[in-house]
Amino acid sequence: MARCRALLLAVASAALTALPAGDAWSSPEDVYGFGPRSMAMGGTGAALGRGFEAVWSNPALLSLEHRRELTIGLLGSVFDLRAPERLSYDKLAGGFIGAVLPVPFAGVLKDRITIGLGFFTPFDLIVRGRILYPETKQFPLADRTASVAVQVGLGVDVGYGVRIGGGFAALAALTGSVLVATDASGRIGTVVEDTLVASYGPILGASYERGAYRVGLTYRGELVGRFNVVIEVKDLGQIVVPPLNIAGLAQYDPAQIALEVARVRGPWRVTAGATYKRWSAYPGPAEATVRCPAIDPSTGAPPEEPCGALTPAPLGYTDTFVPRVGVERVLSPKKSVSMMLRAGYFLELSPSPAQTTAGNIYENTRSVFGLGYGLELTAPFPNLRFDLAGQVQVLHPRAHDKAADVPATNPGAPSVRTSGVVVAGAATVGVGF
């Protein structure tokens, strides 16, 4: 009995050592928008993106930039999420680093190709992936921002109002193994090996401009930050434990397409559009801990019947459309000074059904309001760009009524009402040279 208890303690400690902390399903740019201008203008940017923010919103628009620029900044947010009592979530604090680098070609390629880099990193982690029981009350939204975000893009001005671009976004992922075995002295010990790797998703963009108007189209591929730690137990005599797979998705951005139309000239700049998100492909945050063998060792062929291992219940997510609108008023008190007042809104529909079964993974439709201010200086002043943004996300109240077969001990039984507010702010400073 003591030997069994020691084994359980060793497996548990190995799992805790190998896994990162937290529960997150989507990147910060997918929740807020990337950069203060996008945040203030309703997460738009496919037709009106500028500077380093365009690496996410539409890399084709990088070709609009003809001077080198380095940008740094901050992003912070707080969460007040209730079910119906307030659930505790950490605040977010992180930093932006962005760069725009026109390629100095001559001749027909002059001022036509620009490279952009955009990074966001929380100050206290690289990626967070927490494994919670599905029955635990939880808002994945609160941890979606807990990840390093990396984007690289290139934009090309083809001519005749056409611009194209491409790049990629990257997330952190974790792979590893844990070996639990007895050493020469008969004691149970563990050996942990883990590796932090990168996961990539493509970003493709195009735009067409005619007169004062521009149409922008952006495709972002599925971006998956997976963790997979295999625990093997060996050399324990008659105690046989199958390999345990502590696996799932720490971060997940669905494949999406953004289409926008914008007025880009004059003192009033307005953009409107929608983003399609393919949430129906989301497999869920956790995978089966014990997996059925692909080959039956007795026959050498795939097994005729499943091995009976438990698998996570499907979440039943559905595809969504996110309407967006943004407006910018440009004021120019002097030729070398431009001030911008910004506002925006988007409606993020919930991809998740109401939690009527044992699960308590809450997703609410969100109304997101943004405000911002920008200041741009050119010669004879130093080439500087300041951007500020504030954003309030209001979670629409939602009722989750449990089915009759859900036990009364379930944390969400017999019903629960979810709601909340997220407040975020960002500021960046860009230096042109």
C-alpha cells in the first residue's frame, strides 16, 4: 500500500513539474486587436492598418510605410468575470515591440516593399496552459491573453492600387516526457525532459485602393499552441501503469478571414467590416489521458474495437462572424503636427453553446468599445508617433440551465448566470529614422 502511495505521489509530482501554469485558448491580438490603434478602432485594420500593427491586421498595408520606425509600448488589462460570484484571474501586463523596415530598392521597386515585425510579451510568462476539470467554473477568455505573440510580415505595392502581403504568427508550444522508475536503491524517482517549441500560422493579405476608398482582405491560418507530456512508469514489479498523455491546447486561434471597406482620405477616416472565425474546428482544451493503441500487439493490425479509454466530451463550438466598425478624425493644427481621435466597436459572438451538461466552460457574447488618441510629428520636429487606447469589453449576461441528469453537486447546478467586464489600455511610442 505504501508503495502504491509513493507511486501516485511520484506521478503527480512529475505531472506538476512538467506542465506550464494557466488555461488559455486564444492569443492577445485575437481578443483585443494588435496595437493601440486597432484596439481603439474596434479591432479593425484589414483596410486601415498602419505601422507595425499591419503585420497582424493586413501585411499588404506594410507597403504604405516608407520610413523606418521602431515602436515600443505597454498593454494592461483587468478582469471582472462572474458566475455569478466573481472568479479570480490575474491581471495582464505586457510590452509591445514593433519595427517597420522599408527595403531600399531602387528603380521600379523603390518604395514598394516593406518588412514588418510585431511582438507582444507578458512580463511574467511565455505561455500559460492550465488543466482544469471541465466541471470547474472557468472563463477561458481571461487566460487567452497569457502568451507571447510574434508576427512577421512583408508587404508589396504591386501598382494600380493593388497591394499584397504575407507573413506568419507564432505561439509557444511544449513537448516533453516524464519517466517514473525505481533506482538502484529501490526508491521511486522521476526524470523530466521538456522542450519549448514554436507553432506557426500563416497570415496573408491583399488590398485594393481607388480614389478615397480601400478594400482590405486578410486570411489568418489556424494557430495552435499545443502541450504534450508523456508520463511512462517502468520497473515497478507487478504494478502496471499505461503511458499517460498530459496533452491539450494551451493556445488556439481559429482560422479566420477579415474583410473591410474603408474611407482612407480626408479628415474623417471610417472603416467597417466583419471577421469570420472557424471555431467549429476547435477540438477542445484537453485530450485523452490514456490513448488506445494504433496497433493491436496480438494481431499486428488496428484493433477491431476501441480499448475503452475515456475521451473528453466535444465542446460543440460553432463558427462565428464578428462585425466591426472604426472611425478616426484627423486634426492638423500645423503642417508637421497631426492629431487623431479614434473610436470603434465590435460584437464578438460566443462560439460556445450554453453549459447544460456537466461542463462549466463559459463563453459569453461580448460588446467591445474602444477609444483612442494619436499624435504624429514630422520635420522640423523629430519623427515621432504616440498612440493611446482604452477598451471596455462587456460580457452579455447569459443563463446556463443544467439538464435534469446533472448531479446537484455540480458547481453550476441547477443553473448559473454568467457576466463580466474586461478593461484594457495600451500606449506606444514610435520613432522614425
